[in-house]
Amino acid sequence: MIQFGTGGWRAVIADGFTRENVQILVAAMADLMEDEGEKGVVIGFDRRFLSDVAAQWAAEIFASRGVPVRLIAKAAPTPMIMFEVKRSGLPYGIAVTASHNPAVYNGIKIFTAGGRDADETVTRKLEERFGRVRVPEGIPYDRAKADGLIEEISPQNGYIDSILSAISVDAIRGAGLNVVLDPMYGVGRTCLQTILMTARCNVDVIHERRDTLFGGRLPAPDVKTLGALREYVTENGCDIGIATDGDADRLGVVDEKGRFLHPNEILALLYYYLVKHKGWKGPAVRNLVTSHTLDRLAALFGEVCHEVPVGFKHISAKMAETNALIGGESSGGLTVRGHIPGKDGVYAAALLVEMMAVTGRRLSELLAEITAQTGELFTAEANIRFSPEKREDILSLIMREKKLPPFPAEVSDVSYFDGCKVRFKDGGWLSIRFSGTEPLLRLACETADPGLSETLCALTREYIGL
């Protein structure tokens, strides 16, 4: 019942996400720590249904196994939890969250020393233990806390201060920017609002209360879910609208015209700003379904852009290997060298506001400046639900038999190192892969022609029979 995907373990509440399964996972982590000879864990949770309760379930099992627990007492952004793992020097951390998944889901993300997303080596070791792990009777939370086995902590100030020290607060103070935040009923408001108000931005907030149903929508910041934010920006003359997903490791942005910026554009904007205006140097890293605009920018700066499989752990690993300046993905997660080695929507948002203040330019103007140098690329995407039987049909057709539809563009090569990625001779590409967090088939295509991108996606969907 416990299977790790690209972003930890996620399951439907009361189906796969149960007290028993949480305890099995935690007991396996305790076994692994015992084998490795180093114990200690940071636990945090978001605002989802059962997240706070499940965090206590986990703490009780860890305490019974003699693992020192530092539990963040209030709902916290996932990047804050990663920050605390790094700051405290502990070997592990967990966040009880299902990130941007629907409200019926919950889950657990696992972090290793330094605040990194657990890689396949760690998750494989845990999976090998699930069938034979012994789950102890947990020590009741209040007793474990009284006995000093569980320590409640509040790392919020340290996390906020780390971001304030990394951005140009003085430049932002002089810009008088009007910002509206949409935390999507999640955990992003307090930290981001505090940072921006410290820098003297005028800040409004929508959707800030706790709602375990997320207002009846996905807590994922995309063009479909941010209609209210777009309207607020245009009706109130805001300079920027910023949304964070349920656990605040991803962000969505609306420019001063009320236009939703694709995460591909955000990644390009920040890389452009860090190199051209701040004078930083280094390659970039993106996953295989993220825009190749980043490759073009890197080439303009005399750098390279590295491609990795989907899953931020791959981005973090490649950044460490290459000393890359920035790494990101088309779903809205990114990080910058020198910060935590994982996604942080709060820090990314603060950098975007700094960029506007330092350059004195609007988001739309900066994007036009980039496009004039790289050319424009157009992305088409489709996320398609399917039956278990259909999954096998798709695997057989695309991955095993390696059959593809007749494309109206000449194919250059095809790779299968994470799903199927078709590259075309004109520089475009199309990706077919299963989601690692939800039962979805994800199609993504990018070309210099918006009509062609849509056509290639539609042709592939029809060929697969979805």
C-alpha cells in the first residue's frame, strides 16, 4: 500500500493513507536510522485534513524507537521543514503533506541530511523493510513530550531571516510595489507576507483561511485555479499576483496585466535576472518536460543546461554535481544555489519581487526582453485519467513496442529514460509519461508554433486512445 513516487508517498485518506501505514513507514525509517547509526528527525505538517494528527502518530513511533524528534508545532511550509533539517544537522526529516494533490489525498515527503529530497536509494531501502518491519506501540504524545523525547520547535523566524538576508530588502523598500498573495488555503501566507511587508511592499491576501477542501479546487497554482487572483490583480492595479500551492514549495505568478505566467517563464525570468543583473554565473538544470528556453538562455550566457528525469531529487543532485545556479521544473518548483537544495515557492517569490524592484521593469517587459533574444516557444499540455487496464495498454504500446503516431514533423531521436520523449529536427519535443504522484498520463509538447504543439498533443492522445 505504500509506494513512493516522484514527490514522496501520497494516497487517498482512509484508503492508503491510514494510521497503520504511517506507522509502518515511520518504523521503517527508525530501522534505517538504527542501521546507519545516526538518529534524529524533524517533523512538520501542512493544513490538510489529518496532517497535524498524522505528524503526532509519526512522532509517537519515533519516540518509542529512541529517535529524537523535533516537531514543528504549527502548520509549516515544506521548504521551512527542509531548512530546519539542514540547519539542525539532523539526518532525516518528514513533511506530512500531499502538496498540490486533491483534498482527498495526504502523504509524507522524506528529506535526508542537508534538507534534500530522499533519493531512490533511500526510498528503496524503506520499501524493502515495509513487509517485515515491526511496528512498536507508540508512546503517547504528551508523555513523550514531557519525557523530552519530543521537542516542539518554531523555526519560522530563522527561515524568514535566511530569505531576508538573501534578497535586496533596501531595493524592494524603494519600489513601493503592490502585491497580492493567494496561499490557496495552504501554508504559504505567513512567511511570504512577513517577508514582503518587512520590505515595505503593500500586501493584500486572498484565500488565507484554513480550508481542508481548498475551496473545492486543486491547491495547485495554474491558469485554471488562479482566476480570482488574476481578477484581483487587474481590478486593483497590482504589480504582481503570487500564489503558492498547498505546502508552499511551488508558486504561480500573475503579471500586472492579469496574465498567468507559465512556470517555464518564471524559471527563465529568474535565471536571466540572476546572471544579467546580479552577475552570478553557473549552468542551469531542468527536468525533461520543462521548456528548452532555459537551454537557449544558458547558451547565450556561455553556460549549459542539464536535463534530468522528473522528480526534484534529480534536479537537486545534478545541481550539486555541476554547481548549477538554478534548477526547476514546469510544474512550478525551483531552487537557487546557496539556499535549500529543494523547491521553495516562498524564496522564489521573494526573488521575483526583488527582480522587479532592482530592474524597475514590469514582468511583461522583462519577458519580452528575453523572448527577443531566445525566440518564443509554445507549450501544449494534457493530464489524462485512465483505468488500470488502460495503463497496461499504454505501457505495451509506447514503452515496450515503442510505437508512435505518424507525426507531421520529422523525428530526430526518441529516448525512454523517463517515459518517452520524442525530439524533432526543428528543435521541438513531445513527452509521454505517467505521473509519479497521481493516476494521470501527462502529455507535454513544445515547438515554435502554438498550433503545431496542440496538434502533436492531440494526435498522441488519439493514437493512445484517450
